[in-house]
Amino acid sequence: MSLPNPLDLLIAPAFAQAAAPASPSMLSTLAFPAILLLIMYFLMIRPQMKRAKEHRGMLEKLSVGDEVITSSGIAGTVRAIGDSFITVEIADRVEIRVQKAAVGNVLPRGTLKAA
């Protein structure tokens, strides 16, 4: 006969039970990744596509005389527009050529003269 363990008085002994066979269904296996993909689409991908569409629309409406700020922070007035580049006047008779995609914002007319 074996001696009782003194810890059995403080902590009840735990005995293993037979495990029930569990086979997860295909639906429950794929549900979690599908929900994560939906959440990622609505929180990350869709807003980025919306911003890109708005930026393309802004570039299509760009015209000579518009006041713009480039993504690097240079402010100026559009003097010429090409297929992929625009010429921006940043001071009297000082013009630079930048890519169209580098235009960050179109300012209301008269903003640069007021500053």
C-alpha cells in the first residue's frame, strides 16, 4: 500500500479524462481567416484606393495658374502642364519641373500672394 500524498489534503488530485474526438468543420476552419481578410479590406485597402482615386481626379483637373504644394513642401503656381511633368513657378522667373504625381494639394487661388 502506498502512503497518501500530504498535498492531497490541500489540493484535490486531478485525473485525466478521455478526450472526445473533435474534427473541426471546413466552415469553421476558413471562417476566421475570411473575417480577417474582410476587416483588412475595409480598414486598409478600400480607404487607400479611395485616396488614390481622389488624387488622380485632382491631377486631371489641374490647370495652368493653379497654386499647388508638392509632396516635398514646395509651393508655387503651375505654368505648364505636360503628360507626366508640370512646370511650377516658385518665385519671380524661377521655375522647376516636377512630376504630376508629386503634387500634394491644390490651393485656393490667391493663397500664395496672401502669405
